[in-house]
Amino acid sequence: MIMLQDITRRYGDRFVLNGTSFHFPTKGRVALVGVNGAGKTTLLNIICKLDEPDSGQMIQPKSCILGYLPQEPNPTPEATLLQECMASATDLNTLRHDLEAALVEMGEDYSDALYARYEKLEHAFRDQGGYALEAEAKSILVGLGFKPSQFDMDPSLLSGGWRMRLELARIFIRKPNFLVLDEPTNHLDLPSMMWLETYLMNFDGTLLLVSHDQELLNRLSNTTLHLQAGKLTAYAGNFDAFLQQYELKKMQSTHGAKQMAAQQAHIEKFIERFRGKPSKAAQVRSRYKMLGRLQALEQNTPEQEEDAAMSLNLPLKIKSGVHVLKVEAASIGYNENVLAKRVNLEIKRGQKVAIIGANGIGKSTLLKSIVGDSPFLAGMCEQGHQVKLGYYAQNQMDTLDANLTVLDNVMKAREALSLQEARRILGCFLFTRDDVFKPFKVLSGGEKSRVGLAHLLAQECNFLLLDEPTNHLDMMSTNILANSLSEFEGTVLFVSHNRAFINAVATHIFAMTPDGRSQLFEGNLDDYVHLCERSGFPNVLKAG
């Protein structure tokens, strides 16, 4: 399959890729990992020919059919959702066009040569699955959560998340043998994620995957590529196996450096002791040469770079009462569009409640209603004694000002917040020196998420409402956030589609169904699967 040879790409003085080489094995399942800003997307763009390296080359065999999930959906889609999906099967559509043209020609001026051409085209169209294309497109769309009633819908009317699902459908219909996916689960609900995972497990080609979903990487990958300081290092096995090997490698590197330093000190001591003795002159010269080789080796041995990691501590300044929130017989939605009815939810201090269910059933709307951004359509909602609520929106543009700097956005979190304290908080989220003066609107998705978390931390709340807090965060940051939230002595209500994150944080699961039902279960996702089977409540993790 695809081979990278000494790929170099730089931005200004910074090398994002520096002599990067790798040969992707046929039918390999490769996870590409690295911190935000390491260059993962740059590498994917080069592989997909959306960017060019400064030097080096990429060798792609003619048999390689590349499928790539873009960052943005097609700006000029077809008239209907089904047509947009089928339009991606370009080879079959070309055959169909040629077939129809040949049929017209035969009707105007029949000849045996025209009929033979038509027959050849028809055989190729049939053999390549042309007659099954529409049925296959419908099956893929349903698997990704679309309803048959939506097949004739204008794609431009879909939300951003659903547009990205349609892009996935467009990829799958082309039947690629080299699939490149950059954060494919960011906009998918849990049932659709499980459908996607099943599809990818049965995918009979080479898979290159960037994801912050640790469970997805563990289930799908058999090779892990670590991109660090512009270099790719391959590790056999899934993400957990990579972590073990990486830690061992760091330990061995540290041990080797210590041994080298000790040997160097011993040689220097010998030279210092016997330098003036003629009888030891030959040995001293030998030690000088050995010392020179050691120093050269030390200079040529690259230091093990540590990935910068944010640090997050969530202190509880004011303790709330035992009863934090009570939602009773509530309806949520917009105007006449009711998403859920008879919602009952009672949360006590210290509980960490994850809201799960399919997209479009009101999970985010429930958070917005509790915050007060979207009024409840019916029922009641009461907050407990001394509850101070903090809200992290799925889109940081909803709560932060795009035209303000990073620092100014955090400064507005609390009236009494000092400049020194704001900069200290931002430092915890890797914003140092002049970084804090960057306009918020120019930041990457991961940087915006970190500013949003810094803004939340500065508010000193005891009840956190978080809507997809791990979107755009790298895996290290996601794990740090999970640990901090699980240790937080306050209360958390959150929406997430990251299974590992939910299992690490949640003490309770609040499941919402498409028919408007909801129920609170004690435990994490693994417990929920067993408890809903016992209670007879639908398992919302299963795709329709």
C-alpha cells in the first residue's frame, strides 16, 4: 500500500514532519496518535494529496482507492440526501452515464457494434454492483442513523453533525481499500458509533485512523504510529499495547542515559587521577578517545521529548446542599417541536451523571434548559441550596467571544478574578507568554476547548454542566479531564459519546429514548447495559 519516504513539512521555522517514513501494510489497521499540534492532520492531508511535503515523496500504487473523511462537508451537494450519497460512486456513475448514452445511440442508429459496446458496459455495470447501488446506499444511510423518510431531503438542511454522517456514507459507497478517518466519531451518537465500529471491523482494506476514543483504537488497530517531534515511530498492537511499550522505552532510555553519564564520570575521574603519570600515558590516551566517543554518542542521541500536558485541578470553594437539581414532569424542545416529555431527574451532591441516547432526542437541549438558555416547555426545574452552576457548551462560540483574546475571555469568567490568577489558570491549559493574547477566533478546535475549560475553572462552580467536553481534546487531555472530574467533590451532569470517558467519570447514567422516555441508572455504561436488560428499559446504545 502507500509508502512515505523522508517526508518533511515545516511551517515557518517549525518542522511539523521531519524525515517521516512509513510503509502502510496491506489490510493493516493503523492508529495515528500524538498530542494536539503534533502534525497528525498535516500528515493525513499529505497522504490524501490535499497538501504537499516540502521534501520527500509518497508512493501510491494504482490499485489504491483512497477514502477520506474531510474536515468540512461538500459545499455543493446533490438535490437529495440519497443522490448525494450515490454521487460519490464516481466510477459506477460514469458507467451508468455511458450505458444510458449507448442505449440512446442504439435507438437512433442501431448496429451490432453499438450493441456489443452496450453489452460490455452493461456487464461491467452489473459486475461492479451498479444495480445494487441504491439499495446499498440506503442500507449505509440507515446504519448511520438516517430515516428512510429523509432520503429525499435536501442535504443543505441538515445540521453539521448529520452532514458529516452523510460524508461517511459517501466514503463507504465508493468501497475504498485505503480508508483515512480523522476523528470520525466526533459528531456521532453512541448507537451510530457502534454501527461505525462494526463496519470498520469488517472493512477489508487498509485503515488509517486518528481518534481520541481510546476504546475505538483498542478495538480496531493492530499497529500504532506515534507522531512526536516530526518523527513517526511504529509500535505493534493496539493503543494499550503502545502505551506499555512507550513507557518501557522511556524507562530504558532514562536508564541508558544514566549509565552513560556514570561511565563518563568514571573515565573523567581516571584521566584526572593519572594524567601526570608517564606509566599511565597510554591508558590515559585510550580513555581520552573513549571519552570523545561517549560525548559524540551523547550529542547524537536525541533527548526523549515529553509531550506537554495540561494540568487540571477542580477545587470546591463552596459546597452545595445535598439536593442539587430536581427536574419533574418536564418537556423540552423548541416552540412546538417537543423532543422529550415527562422528564424526571433528581441529582444529589457528588453525583456524576452522564446523559446518553441518540442524536436529536434532546440531550443538549436538556442542559440548555437547566442553564436557562432554552425554556422548559412544561414541568418544573429547581436548583438546590447554594448551587453555583457552570456550563460548558458543545460549541465554545456559544459562551465565549470570538473577537476577544484568550486572556480576556477567561478574565470575564468572574468579576474578582485577577490578571495573575487568570494567567495561572491559562498556564494549566498550556497557554503561556504571548499565547494568551491570541484572538479566540484563530484558535484550533483543541485550543478553543481548553480555553472553554479554563473559563469554566475560573468560575469556581460546584455544579458543572458539560456538553461534549472531550470533542477536539487529545487523548492525554481527555484522560486528565476524566481524572479531575472523578476527583471533583462537586456535582457533574454531562453529555458525551466517548465511552472510556463516560466509564471513567460517571456514577450514574441518565438514558433518553427516541420515544421520549428517560430513566436514571446507578453505575457507569457497563453497569447500564446489564441494568436496563433487567428493568426492561430499552438499551439506547443499540442502533435502531
